[in-house]
Amino acid sequence: MNLLLSKAATGGIIGGVVGAVVLIIIIWAIATHNKFIRKKAQVEDAFANIDVYLKKRFDLIPNLVETVKGYAKHESETFTRVTEARASAMRATTVAEKVVANNELSRAIVRFNKVTENYPELKANANFMDLQAQLRTVENELVNSRKYYNATVREYNSAISTIPNCIIARMMKLAPLPYFEATEEERQNVKVQF
């Protein structure tokens, strides 16, 4: 009888341990799932902030282009590129499309700024100078927003890639998100002339 009691007690202990382990795994899975949801929401919030500054940028570009057109009529190819890049960026819907399109827009703006430097009378235009200052402010805000976005993407991508979290991430069909990276033109050294 003691032997039966001891087998029953051992079975109860094993059952309790297995039940506790299963409960811990369930709690961990729920906590991990919720962590991923919070991290994804942070990334989406960070990207929404970028969208605000991109909208400001989109609104400024046509005014800048129209101001410069009067001074630099033979630079129409540059103006067309900026306009097309702006339109493409505005049509982008997914994060990846927006990253690519806005990188192209950044390249076009860099080329546009290089063109405007060839026209000293344009630099004296108060309207142009005001628009340039506004664009610089928006670009600085975009830089800061991109830094925050990239930091949240780094945390999210790390969280979904580490073991054992990747198990839950795969079940949720989560994939790494793209970073906002500097364009090739933005990486080049700035040429300063006096």
C-alpha cells in the first residue's frame, strides 16, 4: 500500500511539474506575443511621425520648384526628376515602398540643391530663401524621426530574431522591417566653396 501511495505521489508531483512547465510556457508565449505587438506599434508610430514630415516636405517641394523655374529655365530635367520623385513617394503605400521612394526623392532634392547653387540671383530671392529654410528645418526633423524609427526597427528586428522569441515571431508571421538609410548622394562629402 505504501508503494501504491508513493507511486501516486510521484505521479502527482510529475503531473504538477509538467503542468507548471506548460503554464510557464503559455505565460511566456502570451508575454512574448504582447511584446511583439507593442514593438510593432512603436515602429508604426515612429513611421507615422516620418509621414508627417514627409507631408510637409511634399508640400514645400512644388513651391521651391516653381520659384527656381523662373531663374533656371534650362534645368527642366532636374525639376522633372524632383516632381516625379515626389509623386512616386506620395503614391507609396507600404513601409518598404515609402523607404525606397523617399530615398529617391532625397537624391532628387540633393541634385536640385546643387542646381540652385549655380544661380546667385536666386539665392538673393527672399521667397526662395524662406522656402529653403523651411525645407532645411523639415529635413532636420526628418533626420531625427528617421533615427527614432531606425532605433525602433532595430529593437523590433532583434526581438523577432532572437531565440526563443523567433518561435512566436514565426507563428505570428513577423518579418524584419527595413531601415531608413542615407542615399548615396547624402553620404558624399559636401563641397564648400567661398
